[in-house]
Amino acid sequence: MSRKPKKGYFVRGQFVAEGSELDLQLKAEQKHFQESSKTELKRESTELQKLGEDLLTLRAGLREGLQLSEKLVDALDEANRITNFEGRRRQMQFVGKLMRQLDEEQLAAVRAALEEQRKGSASESLALHEAERWRDDLIARDEALQEWLDRHPGTDSQQLRALIRQARKDRQPSQDEVSRGEVPRHGRAYREIFQFVREQLQHD
């Protein structure tokens, strides 16, 4: 009486019987691989959708240099127009789908453009803080004016002196303000010194 052949399959020339320990191990590995692939795809999809959201904030000049497809540009513009939360969420899913069609080179260019914008914003923020620091220093200390002129010899010193004098005058609280404990308001000269200093810093 012939024995009933075992059910199974071959892996790299080796017979694997169904239900055997090796069969269970291989099936567990395959399941793990499929789950890992799903997780990886989901993570990649979420990352690309986030990249698409970041693209919405990219200024026009940088975006034009990316040579994105017309379909993606239209989808991004549409997302910017939608104010309804659910509608915008669905539109961003569509943007994410289009982002998955970009090749690695295009994605690298998108990331580089976003990084360039981020660095530009950071340096602009530093420049604003420096202008604020100089403005406050020039109004607070007499020596600050000479320090500024030493560093920026092209400055119109007469105009800056006049602005500082006016800002200090504006800053003096009235007797009424003192009695009420109010902080004096800054006048126009205070704002003009900031503008003056900022422009000088940009030109130097």
C-alpha cells in the first residue's frame, strides 16, 4: 500500500511539509515581512503627506524652481483655497498620493527648498533681534551711538542723533503717568530708529 504523499512545497530545493515546524516558521516570517512592509508604506505615506503640507508654505519663487507637475501644483493651490476642515483633509490625502509619484531626486529638491526657506526665516529673525537690540541700546546709552558709528561708518549720524533725542524725549513719562504707574508709550522716533538700524544692517 503506497503512502499518501505529504502536502508541502519546496523552498530553495528543500521540501517543506505543511504544518511542520519549518512551515510554521516560514509563514510567521512572511507575515512579519508583510506587516513590516505595510507599516513602512504607511510611514512613508504619512511622511510624504506631511511634506506636501510643508510645500503649501513654500514661497512662490522657491516652488517654481522645483518643476512640479501641473497636477500637483493645482492640487496644492486648491488645498490653500479650501477652508473646510474635512474638505482640506481629503485634499491633502490627494496631495500625498501625488507626492508618492515623485522620484527620489524630486523629493530631495523639495526637502532642499524647504530647508533653504527655513534657514532664510531663521537668519531674518536673527537680523530683527539684532536691530531691536541696537535700537534699545542706542536709546538707553550715550556710548552706544559711538559704538554704532565705529561699526557702521557710512551712517547718517546727524539723522540718527536726532531720532535718538526724540525717542528719549517721547519716553519721558508725564507727571500724570508717573502717578498712575503707567508705562510711557513709544513714539514714532522709536519705530524709526528700528527701521533706520535694520536698513543699515541689511546694506552692510
